[in-house]
Amino acid sequence: MQLLELWLKPFRSFTSLHLCFESSHTLVFGPNGRGKSNVLEAISYLSIGKSVRGAKDAQAVPHTGDFFDIRGLYRVGHRMQKMRLFFGKKEGKKAFLDDNALPRVADILGNFRTVHFSPEDVSLVLRFPAQRRRMLDILLSQSSVSYLRDLQTYQRVLQQRNSLLREAKRKTSTQLSETELGPWDSQLADFGARIRIARYEALDILRGPFAAFYDRFSPTGETSDIRYKGVISECIAEDFEQALVEELRRKRSQEMHVGHTLCGPHRDDFSFDLSGQSADLYASEGQLKTILISWKLAECTYLAQRCDHQPVLLLDDVFSELDQARIRVLLEVVREFNQVVITTPQELDARTTSQFENIQLEA
């Protein structure tokens, strides 16, 4: 899979931009504030249909405009495909594949796959469970249509169940019966079990390449690992489902008091360990960044194995706060990937980036 061309008409700081990616390895450089991060965000939009930063679509519309329009041309094997993502303040969001409108914007997932790294992710992802869940959900949604559907259904059921719980909290004398909550509990447990199993299986696969990549960056022999913090054990799907049903029943009174669902995959977490200790408590900023870079590289390996095509790896300002030894290792590692787009404030030494195409964004 390789991105060949990108058009922004407009998007964030760009009124119009057309880039051609003539090499599989590209460095996009230019002064800070020129829009390098916006380029990678736009590419990600074509992959997941929303801002990888978690921003609202309206925030990507230029201040003087009413819409943004992102178009890309990419190659999968010997096949060329066009992808377009449009958002208008009045029209809403629409996705197109080869000029054909997709029924839902979510249908964009799984066509053009990317893995995105940003320095802002280091503190967000490694400090906050919700950001880690979001990162894992984006990965699994790109690799499995069934996971995306299960996740969307789970979220709809969760909203309905929370609505009932909020109503019970408002009417303090009201106690929800098994007849009222039971059907929602069954559906939540059904789809929740599927999500938990998929996450656990994915993390089990990711652990190997993640540890291997981290080992390549670590000159001191320190190790890093992934640990799932959900209700996980070596059991069959029915056990996961029944365990969640029972947990929901145990916490029902407490949930009616607080007005929302207190257990399920939307509350699960996974963490990164550094030589047996929690990374978010003991790792330095450089170690945390190396952990997230290793995770992103492992994501690429996972998608390549599951989907038969390597994703496009997008690394935003990845060299900042890395020492020269880690930069050299990173440049060696990314050469093993099919396509990489890296942003940096300034052009790098040609001796270390001889295989990279340089694209300069003018001030």
C-alpha cells in the first residue's frame, strides 16, 4: 500500500496543497507553524474518517471557510484507488471511494490504512486509559470490519443503558427492575465479550514485535512489555459474557446511584511496563517516547500480518527528544517498512537520509 498523491482544498492552514510522493520514504520539512502536522492529519483522515488528534471536524475547517476537502490517490498491489473525505458545516461529512459515495463515513475504514505517531500522543496515550483504548480501537477497526461493528453496537447499547441509569438517578425513589435492565445487560455483555476477546488476542500478538522493537532502541538492555488490565482469563467466549452479566448485576445499585455503567470494556485498560515497573510512573520522557514509537512500529507489523498489506507509517516530529543513537536506529528500522512519511522542522543530514525524498513546505 502506497500513497501517491494528496490534495487539500482546503484543510486547516492550507487553502490549497498538492503533494506527490515519488519515493516510498519521505521527509516533509519546514518551519514550525507551516502545517507539517496538518499534512499527516489529512492523510489519517483518509484512513479513519476522523481527526487522529481527536478534534472535531469543524476545527479542521479554515477560519475563513465553510468546508474542507481531502483527496488521495494510492496503490494497493497493482490496483490504483482514489479516496475522498469532505466535510461542510452545512452538508456534514461524506466519504468517497473511486468517486462513489460510501453509505457511511465509517465504511472508509479498512481501505487505506495508516499508523500515526505524534509527540502529543506520548503524554496522552501513556497517561490516560481512555486514550490507550482509543488507540487500540482505531487499530482493530482498521483490521477488522466485525470489530468495528461490534464496537459501534456496544457503544449504542451503552448509551441506552446509561440513559436508563441517569433517569433512575434523577428519580431517587426509582429502582430499575431486571425486566428493564436485563435486555440491555445481555446485549452489553454479548458485544462486550467480543470486544474484550479481540483486544486481548491483539495485544497478545502485539507483545512480541513491540518488545523486539523496544529492544533495538535500548542500549542498556532494559525491556518493555504490555499488560491488559481488563477482566481477562484463559476462558471461552461464553465465560467472558457471563462474567460481565454477573458484574453488571453486582454493581447495579451503585450504577443507579452514579447514573452510568461502571464495568465493561469501556472501562478496561492496558499498560506498558518498563523492566517490570509501570512505565507511566517510572519512565523518563525519552523512554516514554521510545515506548510509543515501538508500539506504533508493532501496529504496522500487526496490520501487515492481518491485512496482507503494510500500512503507511506517519511520524510527526518524531526525532525531537531522541538522542542521536536512537535516531540512527529509527532511520534504520523505518527503511524496512513499505512507506513512511516523517515530518521534521529542518532538513536532515543527507548522509543519514539518502534513501528519503525531501518535500519542503515553504514559510
